[in-house]
Amino acid sequence: MIEVEHLTKRYGPRTAVQDVSFRVGKGEIVGFLGPNGAGKSTTLRMLTGFLAPSGGAIRIDGIDALAKPIEAKKRIGYMPEACPIYPEMRVREYLRYRAELKGVASRAIKERIEIALDQASVKEAGDRIIGQLSKGTRQRVGLADALVADPPILVLDEPTAGLDPNQIRQVRDLVRGLAGKKTVLVSTHILPEVESTCDRVVIIHRGRVVREGAPDQLRQAIAGGNVLVIEARATHDQLRGALEGVEGVGAIESVEALGDGRVRARVAVEELGEGAERVFAAFARTGLVLRELRPETVGSLEEVFGRLTTEEAAQPEPPASTDESSDEEAAS
């Protein structure tokens, strides 16, 4: 549904986004993560046709978004980080105006407005003037705007900014409920929300994609390969004896004495699933008590994010472009 290939954006000599490629499949929810200034919002603005790229290709639902921007935009509900809503209008009035602009059929507008208000949990403010609403409620009006035309694709830039914990939970439940129904690309700084909501994440830093994959896959990759953590009631020598000669089990990378006759070890294996089965069988044969057997993972997506962006921060900056053109024109 969303395909990005070698996307680049330059502002004179400065490269804001460089050679970014990723894909979001139909019905998939993907988190788009990166520190401030990484190029997230710039990338989303290019995807949604509000900023012209300096190079690369964008396809939205199979449509070339650069060749046919209007057709591509019809398939996207976009919620920018700072929602540009009219403060003097009432909420329903504003959503009607937006629905008309988006080409919603006249007979369906009223129903679509009520559905969007309900989905964004902002129905109680439907008749109020937008300028009199709190920041969090205005943010939810922006979310209702993204939903009002019932687009197949949603691009949400910091949708929970300014919301209280209850409102954040409502947005999280909404996004999670869209799984399989809509394609969603969501940028946010609340990493636990991404971990509980998204199928995959794309991490961008200094304008480049540094890693992508399912949260579990990223944690495993950062942990350093196929490693099993084993806790057993055994001595160091008994542990080594149980694992010696087991097919697919490599070096014991570390052993820690825990007291009370227990040890914890990190063991390299060729493949996690089969390796765990063979380790379990080996302990069963020896009669040793196996208390824990699990893949080694980084504790959280937040830790993965921190390691990737911190390590990448130590790398040299991408080379500046020699293209002196401003390239700041907006996409039509």
C-alpha cells in the first residue's frame, strides 16, 4: 500500500532525508521512529504530497504519487504533527467542510462525520468552537479529519501529542482496532505504545533508515545473534557436561553463579527454536533441573531505539549535497 524507494530531500547543501526505502503492506500498522530532527516529519510530508522530494519514488496503493499526486492523496488520511485547523469554526462544521473538500458523497457526509467523531473520541465537542478547545481535544479533531473520508491509508504524525493518559489509551485502542482494515503509518515518541500497537517499526536517524522489522526481531538483532539464556540448578561443570556435543549448540558465552546451587548461562545456538528444543532434551536426559530457557533479547523497544540512535550518532554525518538548488517547493 505504501512503497518508498530511495527517497531523498535536500535543502541546498543540506540533506534532510537520504536514500530512504521501506514498505507498508495492506492492513499493516507500522511505527516510524527517530529522534528529533531525524527526518520523520519531512518523510511523511513527502509521502502525503505536501513536500516535493529531491529524488526517489513513492507509490500509494500502486499509484505513482509523484506522477499522479491528486489520485494518491485521495487514498490517504493525513494527520500532521501540528494540525492546521480553523479555530473560528465549530467541530462538525469544520469536518463537513473537510469532507466536502475530500470528495465524500453529499448523502454520506453526515454519517461519516458522526463515525469520525466517535472514532476520535471527540463527539462531545462536536458543536463547540475549535478555538475554545484544549490542545488535546484539538488534536483529536485533527484525527477525526484524517478519518472522515474513510481512506484506506492513514499517516499519523505524533497523534498522541498533547493528550492525557486516558486519551492516549483511546487513540492506541483505535489504531490497534484498525489492524487488517486500514494501512497505518504512525510516527510517535511514545515507544511503549508502538511496541503494543505496531506490527513493525522503521527507525530513521540522520535522514537514513538504520533498522526495520518487528519489535521482537529488532530486540533479538540488537542482543547480538542467536543466544539462549539458561538458568539451571547445576554446577558450572554439570552445565557444560549437559550441553557438550549437543547438535546446533555452540559456545557457552558466560556463566553466572546465582547461589543456592543455581547458575545462569548464555549459550550460542545455530537456530533459536531447534536449539531450545535440543537444550531442553539434553537437560531432561541428565536429570538436571532447568528453571529458565529463553532467547536473549533486549528489554524494550526503547532500549533498541537508544542503542541504534546512540551508536549511529557516533558515525560521521552523511555527505552534504553539492546541489545548491533550494528544493523547497511544495508538491502540487
